[in-house]
Amino acid sequence: MTVIGTGSYRSVQPGADAGGWYESTFVCDNCGRLNVGGTYVSSRPANTSDTTGTARYWSAYPPSDWAPAYVQGQDFPDVPEHVATPASEAHKCRSIGALMSSILMARAVIESVAKDHGITTGTLYKKIDAMHAAGLIDAFAKETAHTVRVFGNDMAHGDFTVKVDATDADGVLTFMDYILHGVYQSKAQLQRLKDSAAARAVAQNP
């Protein structure tokens, strides 16, 4: 990002200098699009009256907030598209601070994993237990799946009285990723390794 011009300071209290937002316009070095970057400061930054001073400031103290927000998904190789797409969307929700949405999507992904393996009846609780009974997930993955389920249950039924924080959302997504890796990705990786080993054996013993 390259800053354009100087910055703009807006106090939290009009006419006062009790802290506020300092922001500048930036141009993306890759796509050329404009972005606004900013950070909350205790007072107007000094030595930022010209472009050079502003650039120095942002080089030393990078913006903490960007608009438009950077949306970050995840790639899930070897995971079926109808499961991988909502899993990536869960990460996108997290990247823009939509914590409850990210947890709800993660809960839905766990259910989609069960349905993808023919487990379609009963509550999510029963579906998770059925995945374990069928050998799709181990005991630890079963416990993590239930943890994701519990986090999302209240919100899935319209109960939003208890807030979640970034640590909660990050934990839920970590365990969602763990389950996807165990059910799909690790098995596909192992199969590729076996195929490679078999090919090497054939090449060494023609």
C-alpha cells in the first residue's frame, strides 16, 4: 500500500482533542484500487502535515483498520466443493469481524460433513456421534465437533444474549479445519503418498 497525500484526524468529541481516528487514503500496489487505512490515536499525530511526514508515520505505525475490509477465505483441497465453499465462507466472516456468522457457518459445515457421508437423520448431536461410530472421526475429533456444535447451538435457535469474542471464533474455526483435515484432506494426502511410493517401487523394479 502506498499512502496518497496527508491524513485526516477526527476527534471522538467534536472540538476536543481527547483521542480519535487518524486516517489516510492509500492505493494498492497490486490492483491500483483505493483504500482508507486508519488507527485510533490519543491525539493528532505530529509531523504529518505533508505527504513525506504522513508516509513516515504510517511506515512506523501501520493502520489497524482498513476500509473496505480485506476478506480472507481459505482453500480446502480435497474437500468437496459443497463442503469447502461454506467452510471458506466461515473464514471470510471471521476476517471481517462477523464472529457469530463465522461460528454459525462452522456449525453448518460440521453437519454438512455428516450429510456428505450419508448421515442425514437426527440432531447434529446424533450425527456427530454417528460419524464417530462409523469411524469417520476419532474420539478427539468427536469432542471438537461437539464443541463447535455447542458454540453454534444457541445462535442457530435465535439466542444471541451471550456474546462471543474473537478467541471463541478462532477456536471454533481451528477445530472446523481440524475435522475437515481428518475426514478429507489427510486421507487424500496419504493416498497420494501411497501412490507415489508404489510408482517408485515399480520404477526401481521394472
